[in-house]
Amino acid sequence: MKANPYLPSLAIIEGVKEEVEGNRAIKTFRLAFQDDKKKNFSFIPGQCVMISLFGSGECMFAISSSPTQKDYIEVSVMKHGKVTSALHKLEKGDTLGVRGPYGNNFDVEGWKKRNLIFIGGGIGQAPLRSVINYILDNREDYGNIDIIYGARTSADLCYKDEFVELEKRNDVKAHLSIDVDEEHWEKYVGFVPDNLLEVNPAPENAIAITCGPPIMIHYVIQNLLKLGFKEEQIYTTLEMRMKCGIGICGRCNIGNLYVCKDGPVFSYDQLKELQGDI
Amino acid sequence: MENAIISKEKLPELFTQIIAKNKLFAPVKENGFSLFKEVEKASEIDTSYVNTRVPPKSIIFKQTETLFHFTPGKKGNVEKIPEENEKIVIYAIRTCDAKAFALLDPVFIGDFEDPYYSARRRNSVLIGLSCNNPGPACFCTSFDDSPASIEYVDILFTDLGYKYYIEGNSEIGKKFLEDHKTLFDAASGEDQKSRDKVEREAIGKIKRTMKLTGIVEKLDGMFDHPIWYESARKCIGCGTCTYLCPTCHCFDMQDESTLNKGARIRVWDSCMYPEYTHHASGHNPRPARMNRVRNRVYHKFNYFPKNTEVFGCTGCSRCIEYCSANIDIIEIINKIGEVKE
């Protein structure tokens, strides 16, 4: 008999990192499984986990760490609703429930030798961080890497210290932006889709991966097409309200597909064919 | 044992034997309407009904159930609940409702196995009762089924007046008949003829037809058609159509807890409610009633067939009978069929 898919495994919070403060606060939780059998928890970038805070509920999050980190997984959580607000009160040493990994993944095998362009907005950088860190740990397998990332203000940028480190490297280019100008900001000012046009990546032998607010994804895709990217070169990862995570409870469908099980990663040519409410 | 006869006087004895070893669920009347309930004695059973208001899916996929217990809070812990392994017999299930289990099986027991559903399903014997008087909106025949279809039940009873004609379908069903054979008489060729006549007459009483030819492909091109605004205009968003549907399987999961004890509860949910898809960010992929009515129709007649090759509807007619706004799924589908491409 198969294992009960609704039963979470217990994981201890090994660390909490405050990424963004204020109204749109974001924290990254580092989790280590308590059960020895789960020590080998394996996943591929793009996959998600259901995180439980017992008594508050359960939510689906993209794993934001790379599977090359064997001892822990990380999820980055924006404080927004009931469960995420309760999660934000937790500290190192507290216990959460984790089940998964769920869903499909980024085709990190198929993308070998290709130039990769990541385009993220706000908390949408979380799933991209998993694949970016995976690829940086296997750097020689991939071509050029561009990371275009923006948020409303400089304070809303996630993984700030990691971007500082990335900017020191010469084998990857980071292109940060904020929506509205600020004093001392010397990088791009404007929306992420516009920064994409500014960076102007070449479509040849490239794959573009985008995640962010629905409206940003929409214009990023339009602009990628303008730059000459083909539909099958564009990937995104979607979110939906989810409960079961395993394609039964019904709510995350786009057409006949369930984002939890058949997604969350879709290529634009797949997505375009899908009729459904997004 | 495959075919047999039981006289109606011996029926209570059969139920007594069943109850001795199983949980027996059968239609009873409460407050003037029929529903499936666990019965303790044969006299509670009342089969003078067209169909129960709530489908018997509620026996296998409960409207509310505890998935597990937990210690709430930041030092939480999980406590499994014991697996249910009681034998269940569902008596007098209609063909349409039995078929619904066949449609739900691949949903609950697919890539992942829902252990709550699958344990009860595995432990259940379905005894069908042919529907001699289908309701005014029934349309199981549109799906090439009949009020006396046997393929979805383990055993089928057909009321022949003073006796029942009994057919064993599955191995479980045949063994079940073997176990109770002292109560049965041999079925004659005449009995078989009477049974077939009853079925023919029942089919003749079904007046409505849903035109399904080519509907999956037709719907592929109808997503943005104004018909959805039209169909949704009357909808009051009450969710009755989904709660009473034998094939609807949506659910919500909620934590309920006191200071030191808690449980994760699963409850039926409905795609007719805006909260169902509402993101924490405020975004809602199905913000309007039109989106939700359209999703219900597409789920049954386009998504379900794409995923499992069968329609997600059995023609039980509950969503038509009990809709407070008289929305009629047969009319919607037939209208779609008539739209010129």
C-alpha cells in the first residue's frame, strides 16, 4: 500500500532569514527533516512542498533552495494570509509539517549547454532561486546566465545579500531593477519587462524562465516574443490556491490540468494551448 | 452463484445476515426525503424512492472527516488515525450513483492514493437496485447506461413485484450470493424475461436526452462564447448542484484545534464559491459566476473526458431537480451542440 499522502513529516526550523521587512514582509525558512528516512528528501528545482503549521493550516510553497544542498530545504514566504502570517511568527527550533515534493520541475537536464535568462519579480524569485543555485553548482554544464530581477522598491528585493555575491562573480550577470526611483539607486528604474528589453538577451540557444505577479509574467512573455524568443523557449511557474497538492481537491485546475500535479512549470507554448481561468 | 430470486418475505432475513457481519447502508426516509444511512434493522429500509437527495458517495467520500490528529502550535506533532477496515454493504444504490464510484476511483486512486477513500471502497460491496421509475429529469440513457445497468455494481436487484431478481456481477458479488444462498431460489427463464421487461419499461420512462456526440471537441472551441454569461445569469451560487452531484470530488482542508489538541478536517467544497479559488494575494482566477458555471460544465464534459476518457456525469438529474434557479445542464449541453461554429 502507498503511503498516506496527507500526512506531513515533521521538520525543524534551522534558521529564519528576514529577506524583506514591512507590509510585504518575506522570510526564508530553512527546514531540516526530523525523520531519518526523510533525510534523503530529493527533489528537482521547480517542485513544491506543502508546509503545515498545525492549527493554522497548510500552504503550498516553491522550494527556494537547490537540491545540491542535501541537509535542508528552504522556502521563502511572503506574509499575506492566515497561514503565512502565523508562519512569520515562528523562530529557529520550531516545528513544521512538510509533505511533498509535488509537481513537475524545470528541465535542468534538457537545458544543459543553453544560455539561461531568469526574469523574476518580487517573491516570484523564490522558485527561480532553486534552479539558479542548482545551475551555479553545476556551472560548467550551462552557457551564459543572466538574472533579471526587480521589485517595487529596493527594500522589497529578496535575497539582497545573495545578489551582492552574484554581482562579484564573472560567470553570471545580475540585472536588478526597482519600479520607482530612489536616492542612491544606480541600477535600472522601471518595470521588470522593460528591464528585460534593456538587457536585450539574444534568443539563440537560450531558455527564458520567468516568475512573478501574473501581470508581470504577461508582459515579460510579450517582450520575450518581441526579442525573438520562440514560445517553446519560454518557461514560467504558476501558483494557485491549493489544498491537497495531489490533484484531487479540484481548485487549482487550468483547463484539464492541475497546477499542483501537472504543473507548476509550464512552457509558454503549453500554456497558450490551455484553455482555462488563470 | 450468478442469477437468483429472493421473495420479499425473506428480504429482512438477508438484511439481518448482512448487518451481523457488515455495516449496512441503505435508503431510509427522514423528514420526508430519502437518504443513505447506516441501518441497524431491516425495517428502517425504505426503497420507495426515485433517488436519494444526497448521493451515496457520502458513504465512501464523507462530507466531513478527520484526516489526522495533531498537537497544535509551533512544537506540533502528528498522530495518525487508525485505518477503517469495517466491511461495508451499500444496498439499493442506483446505477447512476454506482457508476459515479467508477468515475471517482481514478481520481482518488491514481498517481497518489487517497487512503480514506480507498479503504472504504475496497471494503464495500455495492448492491444495486434497478430503477423501475426514473425521475422526470433522469438521463442515464444518454450515457448508454440503463436504469438496470449491472456493470458498476457487485450485485443487482430488480424488483419484479413480489420478489427480486438477483444478478451477481463481480467476483465479490458472486461470492456474496453464494454466502447467502439458503435465502435464494433459482431464477427461471420467465424471471429473466420479466426482469428484461422491467428494464425496457424503465428505459421507456426516460424522456430526456443529452446530446453528447462531439461535445468534448465542441467545447474546445466554446470557452469564450457568450453562452456562459447567459447560463450563469440565473445562478445564485448556492453550490447545491455540486454538493448533490455523485461525481463532484472537490474538498477543503481545515485545521480545527483547541489549546493542546487538533485535527485536520476535510470537508466537501464547491467550485461554485468564489473563495474556492481566491488567492491570498487577492487574485481570483474565477472571479465571476460565469467563470464558475463554465468550470462546472467543462469539468464534467471536457476536462473529465480528457483525463479519464469518460464523461464526469452519470445522468442522475439531481443538479437539475434541486437547482433553486432552474438551471438545466441538459439544456446547456444541448444548446452548445446547436451553436453554429
